[in-house]
Amino acid sequence: MTLLIRFECPQCNETLFIDLQDFAPGRRQLCKNCQTPGRITNASLERFSSDLRQFCQN
């Protein structure tokens, strides 16, 4: 089972899904649609926290 982190593109509002294993602090995640760097939002962090809790329970 993979655990994905959701990013929201600030330019086109596309949602990006990044595998936790590919995530590294300071690493740029580009939108596949418009090539703008992605960002983590508060909503994304809340979903990630929920997904992580669910992942750990399995």
C-alpha cells in the first residue's frame, strides 16, 4: 500500500498526488499540467494526517 501526499497547484488548482517515498523537504514538486511548483495547503495536511492514521491502523 502506498501513502500519497496531496499538493494543490497554485496556478491551475490541479491536485497532485506524490508518493510519500518520493517526498523530500525542499524538493520541488511540479504540476504535471502547467509546470508550476506545487504547495501543501492546510487542507492537504489535514487529509494527510487522516490518511496517515488510517494507514497505520492497517
